[in-house]
Amino acid sequence: MAIFMNARFSPSLDIPLYQQVYANLRSSILSGELKGGMKLPSTRALAEELSVSRNTILNAYRQLAAEGYIESTQGSGTYVARILPDHLLATSEREGSTAAVTTEPLQPRFSDNARLQLAAPRMSRLAPLPIEVSPRPFRFGIPNLKTFPYALWTRLVIRQARSLPPKAFTYQDPAGYLPLREAIAAHVTVSRGVHCTPEQIIVVSGAQGGLDLAARLLINAGDPVWMEDPGYIKARSAFLGSGAEIIPVPVDHEGLVVEAGITRAPQARLAYLTPSHQFPLGVTLSLKRRIALLDWARRANAYLVEDDYDSEYHYTKRPLPALHGLDDHGRVIYVGTFSKVLYPALRLGYLILPLQLVDAFRTVRNLIDTHSPILEQAVLTEFIEEGHFSRHLRKMRRLYAERRATLLEATQKLPLEIISPEAGLHCVGWLPAGMSDRALVQQAASHGVDLVQVANFSMEPLERKGILLGYSEYSVEQIRDGVQRLAAAMRVL
């Protein structure tokens, strides 16, 4: 491309290569050198022209697409957007203006990493905040809050508030309340085959807080990080916030395709995955691939961040033990949370770390927000130790199993290929060939059904189009009614 004739891209700069390419293309689009509707070179062709890796161009294109500068169409190519969003046009006008004085309010100047986080996630399409308590089907990822033992929890809050000594209400260990860490260690040993000591555990503000902490400590700008594709958007955002170069790794019926990751980025700094119940497809990482992944991490001196997403909810057979249980070389960082079993606003999760990382994580946790609230940690400790947690979990498994079975039965006559994982709180429905997932989402909304496309979670084009069907929040009657509404929406298409 002529626009790159005088451009220089250097890996020695502090700015990662893909951000250098992104900035050059963005500037050319805003200046009008690259006009709306103009076709851009393929990632392979541009990588060869600039003598950089194809992943560098892929990441630059992804960022530009996320911010609305370019549009990609499978089988056709990548084009400069014909109509730029208003805020991008305003940016162009400001950058091209020579006026010394302006009456327009100054726009915030975010860091490059913050801009990546703001641009990459598509969370505005997924769920509004605060989340409604009585939603339309088939929202996913939220536990049923009507069955939570509120009266019992309130009694425990009052009891702990009265019994905790005054010193408990001053600053505490950044790693968290020791009795809670002891209870967690005992719980994961029995339930997930994770053998650890309380000293290896750091209590954090939900799983997301743990991912953010890991990204801060382990990622330098430009470091390659493997991510399942499709995968969890908020995890991707955490690593982008530290300047990571995200490497999408495909997922098949055995989970993360390890060989594909090795081919794309053999020296990646870290890999994030959900091996017990892959989000969003629901598959389980096979034992063969778990062993291959651990072997790669040992040889590459990389860390594996194991998000044990939805492992508590299994219906047909006992799940495989956690990946952490196979780790003999201190490569796995285990991420757990109580939000999906109890209630999302609790904001208590935990990391189980290799011993050599504990001191550094504790120190940086102290610098960020010191520690999670002690009263809530004490209440949760008693809730676990008195057996309430295990009883509540068993109750919820029975409830969700019934709702899952209802959804599977009700959708049998729909023109969907329903993938029913053995765990979790949602199913995947693959659409028949030729049906638009975007059109279905819009039509379903007009029929009183809320759907999310599988494509919302992918970085690369998917071979098939699909939707997610959550069932945890809905009664049997709501599920059946929702399926009838979905069927009516599909008949229109």
C-alpha cells in the first residue's frame, strides 16, 4: 500500500508492533487517505509487505474493527467503514483543525491500554447493568436468586458483625481472611482435586479481580497470550489492559487446540482457558490435551490461567479434576469464584498460586485495594464450615438439572442443533445453514426473547452461526413459553 511507503515499524519501540500498524492505519482513515469502502490488503499480504507476523496484522485489524474504522465480511475481505461513527468523525475534525480556541469540551485522553479495553469488549450487547431480576428468556450466566437462603445469610451477617473483634475491622492481610482460605483449601481438595495450602490462596474481588491481578503481574506490553476462540470477553479485556497481544486459539470438541496455539505463538507468555466447561461452547478439555498443554507450558516457561468456570454444575457424570491437579511444575494459576453459586454481588473469588508467585501477588494486591471486605469473608467462612454451602450447591444442581432437561425437551422440534454440555448454565444452539444469527436475535427480541450470538465472543469468523440459551433463571413454565416464542420468531425468517 502506498500509505506505508514511508512508514517505519520497529519492535524495539515501547509500543507493540500491532499498535504501531493500528495507529498508522487509523491516521490514514481519519485523514481521508484511505476512503470509505476501500478494500484493505489481506492480513497475509500486508504482513509480507511490512515484514511482520500475520498475528501483528490480525490484532491491528481487530482493534480497528472493534472501534468502527473497518468492517470485515467473511469470504469478501476487509474494507474501510463507509460511515464512521460520530465520535470518530469528531476526532478527525479536531485533529485536522488549526483553530487555537475552541468552545467544545475537551475529550478525555485515555492510555493506549485503556483504549484497547474500552474498544475490544462488546459487553454493551450482552447484558445491561444493573441486571434485571426478572428478565426475559434466555439470558445466561446468572444464578437463580429466588432460591438463595437470604434469612440464613442475614443471621450469619448479624452474628459475625457482633462476634468479630474490633481489630478485624482495621487493615488485614491482603491475601484474605485466613479462616476463609483454610475453608477454600479444604473445599477444592474434595470437590476439584486441587491440593494446596491456605498460603497459596489469595482472596480477590471475584474471578475478574483475579484475572486483572494476574495480568498486571505477568504480562508486558506486546507479550503474546493464548485465548480460547470463541472465549470469555472480560478475560480478554483484562489481558489487553496490560498490553498483551491476544492470540486466538480455536476450540473443537476436545477443547482448546493446543497444537494451533503452539503454531501461532510457541513462546506465548501465558494461556487463559476454561478447561472444565469451556465458555461459551461448553466442551471439556480432554486429558490428552491437558497433558500436552502442561508440557508446552513447562517448555515455554509459560503460565496457564485455569478459570474453573461453572465446574460446580455437572449433571450426568462426575467432571474431570481441575487442570491444577495435574501440574507438577508450578505452571497453573487456578481461578475460582463464589458468584455463580451464591449471588453475583458478593464479589468474592480466589486465586490458587504456585508458591513462587505468592509474595508478589500479595504485595500487588495490597497496592490495588488492600483486601476484600472482612465481614463478607467471615460470613462466607461460616456458611461453608456449617455445611450450608454444600447443601445449597446440591439444591441448585437439582433445580438446574430439571430446567436443563426442560429446555432440551422443548427445543427438540426447533430447527436448531442443540449442544447440551454436561455442565454449566446454558446450551448452544447452532442455526441451520443460511439463517442469519443477527436477524434471529432481532426477531426474537420482538417476540419477547433475549438471545446472544456465539459470534459475539469470537475474534475470528466462525464456520457456523449459533446462539446461547440460558436456563438457570427461568421456571419450567417460562422455559416452555420462551421456546414457543423462539419458534415463532424462527418461522418468520
